[in-house]
Amino acid sequence: MRRELPAHDLSSRESHRLLTASVLPRPIAWVSTRSRDGIDNLAPYSFFTAVSSDPPVLQFSSIGLKDTVRNILDTGEFVICVTTLDLMEQVNATAEYVAPDVDEFALAGLRREASAAVRPARVAGAPVAFECRMRSVCEIGNGHVVMGDVVHVAVAESVVGDDGLPDAELMRPVSRLGRNEWAGLGDLRRLYLPRPARA
């Protein structure tokens, strides 16, 4: 037995709540931008994923036209920082709706560090930061899909594994679920992709 829900019968709020309670876990892009006036902005987005590896492209979606998207449209630059369990409270604090002239780094008590290739700052405590230049912004329904070309990656030595890559258990990433639920990694299992049999 299933509950059948025609999408055209759902309100915008009902659709949003159903999507966020079902599409999970969702990694959180902590997006840093800088306005034309030099004000730093920092906000979390859980509609977030990788798009391409060659060239490296990341994507996040903003429901509504928020300061983050306006700044990206104005300057063409942004930074996506990986969020962690240790920073969960600060990530949540930067989700507050505030005036465009409010610096969310200061609001959440976060240290910033200069980026290598773009003007927006990185979150100093984030284990991985992807510096991006805008590739495109596409309006779909009530969302703005932002795609960015990754031009520089900064990885904290403390989370690098023996293979030279960021290690999930060392990073302790945090994700959004439905309602007001957040989650860490939980049980971690290793399962290798099947390889085609050789003739």
C-alpha cells in the first residue's frame, strides 16, 4: 500500500517538505560570496552536488533569489566549503535570514581565511574548500540552479588519508535530512564496484 500524491495537488510548501524528507541525506554546500560593496556573505544550501569531473563543476540550488545568488551574479565568484559535525551549529546560524549588509562570518563567530584564486573568503575551519567561478545560473520554478567551475581546491592536511584524498571519517561531514534533522556519516561500509570479467 502506498500513499499516492499527484504533484499538481501539492502546495509549494507541501512539495518542499516532501522533497526534503525523501531526498536524503543531502550534503550541505556552505557557500561564501562577497558583494560588490565588499560585504562577506555565508549561507548553507542542501540542494547540492557535483556535476562534472572534467572540467570539475559543482552545483547548488537556491530556493528563491537570495543574497548568495545576487552576489554570484554580480561578481561571478564563490567558494563552497564542506560542512562538518563540529561546525553544525555555525552552519545552522548562517541560515538565518538577515539584511544584505550583515556579515555572516561575524554573526556565527567564524574565522575566515583568504582564498587563493577568488575574492570571497574561505571558512578557516572547513576541511575542504572549492573556489569557483560562475559557469551559469538557471532559473527553474522557484529555484536558481548555480553551476560553478572549480578553479582551486584547498584541503586541510588533517583530513588527508593514506591515499592522498580527503578521508570521510576524518572530515566527519554533516548532512541535512527532513524536518529539523541533521546527520553524520553513521555506519560506514566499503563496497567495491563490480568489474567486467576479462575474456
